[in-house]
Amino acid sequence: MIIDVLIDKIKETNNPTAVGLDTCIEYLPEELKMRVNDFKSAGEIIFEFNKRIIDAVGGLIPAVKLQSAYYEMYGSYGADAFIKTREYAKKQGLITIADVKRNDIASTASAYGKAYLSKSDIGIPAYDFDFITVNPYLGSDGILPFVEECKAYDKGLFILVKTSNKSSSELQNQTLADGKKVYELISDYVAQWGVDLRGKYGYSAVGAVVGATQKEEAESIRKRHPHMFFLIPGYGAQGATAKDLSVSLGSDGSGIIVNNSRGIICAHKKYSDMKYFEAAKKAVIAMKNDLNENAI
């Protein structure tokens, strides 16, 4: 099961880090920026950048996460870079997560599921990621089509439960009539949706996005759902530290994958004496050590 593969890779690398390849021209080093003059060159350079990052850090991490918006900015050439990056990451043995936050009514949700997790109606995979992020706002009939794709094709979901942005409390922390918070209710649904997709370690392939910046809420969700796997944004540039992550761990010291995007792909701005891929490698090693010393 794909969740077991992810956990095995975390164990093998001793590193629950997902490198966020949220790559845009603004984040590139100057020598690459200078080569960009249209969408075509942008797509080519972004893939070149991603490839060198993966080459440098691939043996140190279990997974990469691609935020689709950064690729969509560059039209069809950005989409091409998105697909090529996923293909290259898979060839290097990495778990691939598409941060697409998709959802819609049932028929459209099914089409999204086929686009990102399985095959189109002509029998050919379009994007074919291992996991995708999903927005639960439309309820069960907008989620279950994705769950069915996961069951049929051994894929996984990370469903938005408590996000890392500051204004998330405007909706997610509202109190319901029964005393639950909205994010607690969503976490309960996520647990139901994933009950048939638990792997050998007890975690389900239907997991939750839980921001590292939301420590109190993360602790609450973990207590409610010991078998829920967390994708955790918010470490690094958004202000959360490794110490904030300990409350998210399962009883076995596992159960999390921690994303870091700018802190790794923009590390060349901090380590200006290094090549960008060397700086990324240094940042990954520093994050690994930080997580192992202060969180796990």
C-alpha cells in the first residue's frame, strides 16, 4: 500500500522531509533567470532546476511535493515541466505528492481523480501522482470518488483539515452546535473516509493536511485520530519550528511528512557561495538533523 511505501522510505532515509518544488522564476538563481524570455524557456528552465535539485537531494528524502499553481502560471509549458518533474522524481524512487487541492461535485471529482491518480477515459495516465491534496468543503460526494481511485490504483489523499495560513481559524475554528470545532468534524470525516485504506503500520492512505503553525489544533487532531497520517506545511518560511511538530507524531514516533519549499529551493539565497543544488542539499541535511533532534 502506498502509505506503507511512504513510511518505509521515511524510515530508510531517517527523514520525514518532503521537498516542496514550488518552483517559479522568481525563486531561481540569476544565472537561470537570465535564460528565461517566454513560457517555453520558463518551462524548460524550471524542469532543469528541479532535476538538479532532485539529483542533489533524492537519496536524502522520501518525497517531493509539487504545487500545481506554480506550474500553471506558465501555461502548457509549465504543465509540461510539472509532468516531467513528476516522472523524473519517480525514476529516482521518490514518492510524489501533487498539491492541487481539487474538489467538485461527484462527476467532476471523479474526473479530477482520474487526471491525477489513475487514467483518463482513453486509458492513459495524465499526471499519475502517488498522493494529491483535496479540499473537503463539498462533503462526501466530492471526496468518495477520489477514495475509490485510491482503492483501485493504490494511491493516497491528504485532505485539508487545519491549514497553516493565519486566517484559517475564520472558518476552521468555528464551534458547531455539538461543541466540536469545524476542523475536528472534518478530521472525523477523514478518518471515516480512510478506514478501508489502512496499511501495515496502522496509518491510512487517506490522511490530513495539518499545519505546523497550528500546534494546539494539531495536538487535538492527533489525540482524536491516532491512525491518521499528516502532511504538514508551515515549517520554515511560515514560522513553525521542529519543536512545534512533536504533538503531531503518532505513538510510534511516525505519522508525519513535513513539507519545506522555499527553505530548500531558495537556499541558494542564503548560501550564496554555493551552487543552488548544493545549497538545497545543505538545507535538506540541516532540516533532517533539526527534525530528528527536536521533533522526533
